[in-house]
Amino acid sequence: MKLILPIIYLSISLFAQNVPFEKSLFKDKKDEFKDAKEAFSDGTDFYKNGQFEQAIKKFEIANRFNPNNAELNFLIGKSYLASRTLDKKKSLPYLQKAFELNPVIGQKIHLFLGQAYHFNAEWIKAIEEYQKEKALLTKAEYPKEAPVLDKKIKECNYGIEFQKNPLRVFVDNLGPLVNTAYPEYGASITTDESMIFFTSRRSDSFGSAKDETDNHFLEDIYMSTRQNGKWQTAKNLGAPINTDNHDATCGLSPDGKTIFIYRGTNQGDLYEADFVNGAWTKPDMLNKNVSTNYRETSASLSYDGKTLYFVSDRGDLSLGGLDIFMSKKDPKGKWGVPTNLGATINTPFDEEGIFAHPDGKTIYFSSRGHSTMGGFDVFKSVYENGRWSEPQNLGYPINHPDDDVFFVVNANGRRAYYASTQDGGFGQEDIYVVTMLGPEKPMILNTDEIWLSNSTQPTNSIVLEPKIPLSTNQLTLFKGHIIDSLTRGPVYADIIMIDNKLNQEIGRFVSDKSTGKFLVTLPSGNNYNITVKAEGYLFQSVNFDIPQGGDYQVIEKDIVMNKVSIGMVIVLNNIFFDNDKFTLRKESESELENLFKLLSENPSLKIEIDGHTDNRGGAEHNQKLSENRAHAVVDYLLGKGINQTRLSYKGLGLTKPVASNATEEGRQLNRRTEFRVVGK
């Protein structure tokens, strides 16, 4: 091939001529020549220092004066390819022009052309350039560089296949209240999509300082809230979250009360801050099991707050580059020694942007390995039967030839958010929302799409193919406020999630002290006891029986807390008996323990246990059944050491319904066990 290249180059040179920056060629433009030459020189200095955006600004001045200089076009093309924030697709015309003007402009011109075609999804042309580059490798270069080129060719082949079978999705920009001409990326959302947090490098950054290495404003964390279906103007979180250094979002708890922050200490560490009393606490570095002398870059908290997934390149446990790890919280609330998620998830290449979905079993992450079509692609894996499933590429147009990282998904799996550089954006990287349409044909807008069409710019990417990568997630979103029964003001309370079948606490949360707001995620397949406790109040409990495969649902409910007072009645929603029997089922244990602890902590408290039934069966039978059930609760408490003088019981049968017995839902409410405060 090397023997015939001069012939090819000669034929090209007949149609294009390289114009060097020589004063003699621009005698009629002496003053302009000086400015252009200076801009070219300044741009070259920026390029050598890795300041590619500044280099391009200078190069463009020179290029307007002399668009036919091969070296200048070559440097502009390479600057676009090397930039982290600019659109790499823009490199192609400059590299094409450089090659046209001088086919031997650079030793790796075919590699750079291949990358430029690759970023523009011109797969076949990219493969041709990579193959040309591979054919020119020396014997010394081949062992190291040929595998890299083979991988790029493989990525192009994946791209061809994914683009043949695009997904039915809307991909829409979140609009000018969130995005700006500056970079926005690293989006994190609360499970109910009421808040979005993200990183930006805009002019109102905390301290308004710039990074000397790239001349961009320092990273800061911003937040926008969604009101009436629309995202509001994003605001800088300010101190103590943001500092006069780089501060970037890298994870958020499902309820939005804990944020994980990336800072550049020790090559990169993870910090944690909590939202308490209406304000963010000062961020603390995660313990040494998580934040090490290696680089940690992103984190995600499980729905129950007991598992932390994070990304690190720690050499002692990594399978290659950045890997995803998992750490469990110990009994003292500290993060334990992490484990690598293993070779099914991690590859010899980098993994990044971990997001643990609140369904308790699905993760989304980005990888440069697996079946990527170039750079980082977003993948999905599900933990079932004790193992992670083979990661699934989410496909086109979610994934592109450039990096797609930090992909976060809402509770029902129908919408996701991520950063991308696309035509029609506001500048550099913007935050986009992806709406999964599902397989329906013809397309009918549901409420999700109606909200989307009313709150964003016109759809810029819609693909009508019956394929969807995100299934509707099987979980219940339980949200609301905890309030005082008399003042209706907010109550700061512990919210304890218990698996009734195992009688185990599986999560503990708190309500917002200033608003009483709470949000709890309940994956399907469990019977849950949600117990709410606050100092000076009687506890309240809610029962959720969510079968495996149960549909996604949102339950919004205010929980009213009652202070200890004579005559107050509390329903024990997690006391269970078999049909027409009065033997306490094992699932009742956690509720009975709540009642025991209440009596233990209030030694003067006296209560009456009341049993109720629905109207099925005779009145005498129901009265006796309800009395025996109430007696069973008293016997449990007596067995735990509560003095008999503090306990009484009564069977009320079907005499005091709280709902209609005409429906199963009403009858279920009427079959209840209560306790009444009779002394304090």
C-alpha cells in the first residue's frame, strides 16, 4: 500500500492546494496576516497545553483568514476530538480538508479521520479509515495499536446494528431554565422527579473562579424543582455544598435527602451531605473503605439506604481501570469493605456513572467495554437468582458514538435523564430527558408524553420501532407528609420499613423537619410494615402487601400523628390473623414489638385492645372472634412482662364499622385491631 500512496496523493493535489502562512502570499492583506498568524501561534500554544476550547477560538480566527492551510485544519480537527465538552462531530470537515490539502499531513491522519467519521455515525467510512491505519502500522506498533483499532471497528459494527433497530423514544432538551451555553452534566433525580441536581460550569459558579488548566468556570452543583409538570429555574446550591474548588454531583439518595459529591482530593474522593432542618450539612468524606488514595468518581445509594454502589480505579480490587464496587452498611452505620461487582459487570475497560434503581434489583451504568458503539454507552443489568444479568446496551438513540454517562431513571422506568451534546442544544453538554414510548402502534400520547410535550422544546428525536429497553418497574412509591393531628404542622419522625415475612428492618428514614415530607420506595414481592415514630407521639403504622410482579403505583398519604392522650385510638395495621381464627400470625411480630416498646417507654400508660370484624357471619360469632383476637394481643404483651393492670381488652364484633361492608376494601378496613389509651 505504501508504494501506491504517492500516486493517490498526486491525483488529490491536482484539486486542492495547501496554502502556508507565508507573508509573501498575502501582500495585499499585511495587517490581517499579522493578526491571523498571531492567532495561529496562540492557538498552537493552547493546543500543546491541552486547552482545546481556547485553541479552537484562536484557530478559527486564523482559519477565517486562510481556510486552506492543511496544518491549521488538522489542528482544529484534532482539538475538537480531544475536547471534553465540545461536539466531536465538528472535527470531520476540518480533518477532511486537511487530508485533501495534504494527504501526509499527520502520521495518524487515518486514525483521526476514522474517529471523526465514527463520531458522525458514518460507520462504513470509519471502518475503512481504521483499516487503512491498521495497514500502515509498523511491526513495532502492531501489537499495541492493532487491538485498539480492532475494538473501534467492532464498535462501528455494533453501531450499524443498533442504528438499524432504533428505539421508540422521545429525546428532549430540558430547556433554558435548566440548560445554558455552559456545560451541564451529571444529572441526579429524586425517585418522584420532584427535584433534579446536576453539575454545571457556568459564570455564576460559587466564587466565579476559572480553572487555569482549561479556562472554564469551576464545577458547581445546581438544583431545579418540578412544579406543575415544569422544571423551574435552576439555582446554585451555594455553601457548604459548593466551595471555591471543583464540586460535582455524582449521586443522590432516592428521597433526595443525601447527596454524593465528587471532589479532586487524593486524585478524586466521594463526599456526602444530608438535608437537615431545611439546609445542607457540611459535606464529609466517606470513610476509608470507599474514599481511598485511588480515584472514586460516582456513587448511588440503594432504595433501603444499606448498600452503596460506587466507582473506583483501586488497583487492589479492580479488573481494569474504573470498576463498579458495592459496600454494605455495618451495624454501626459505617460503610464496610467493598466487593467488586465482578466480570459480568466490569470489563478491562472503564465503567462509570453507576445508578441503582429503587426497584432494588436493577442497575444502569456506562461502560467502554461490552457492546459499546463508541466511548461510554449506557447499559442495564438486573440482579436475579443470585447473579447479575448480562449487561444490555440501551441502544440508539439513547447511546451515541460519543460518551453517554450518568443515566438516571424515574420510578416507573418510563423516563430517564442524562447529559448529551446534540444538535439544537444550548451550547455544550445539556441535560436531556428520554421518554420510553413502549411498543404501542399507532402511537398514543399518555400523560407522561403530554407532560413532556408541554414542558420542553419540540421533540428533536423520535424513532418509531417496537422496541423498549426499560420495562415498567414493579414498585410502589409511598410519599406524603407527617403532621400533628391538632396543629397540622410538620412532625420530624423516624420512618421504619420492616419486612413482615422475615420480621426484619430493611430500611430507616426520617421526615423533613421543616415540612414533614417523606418519600419511601417499596419494591414488589414483600409485605411491608411502615412504622412512623416520633418523640411524644403514639406510633402509626401502614401495611403494604405488594405481590411479586405488582404494577407500579404511587400512593400519596399524609400520616397524622397523635400525642399521648386519654381516649386516643390507634389502628394496628400490621396485626394479622388467619381467616376466622384468633392465633397471631408471625407477620404480626414487628407491630406487637412496636406496642411493647411504647408501653415500656411510657411506664404509666394504660391501654385497651379492641377487636373488630366485618359483617360476614353471625353477630354472636363475630363478637366472640373479635374478643379472642384482642385477648391474643394482650396475652403477647403479658408474656413480654407488661403488668396486667395496664392492659384490658374488648371484642366489638361488627358493631363499629369504619367503612361500608358492601365492598371487599371496606370489609378489610372493618377487620381491624386497635388500641385505646385509657390512662397515662
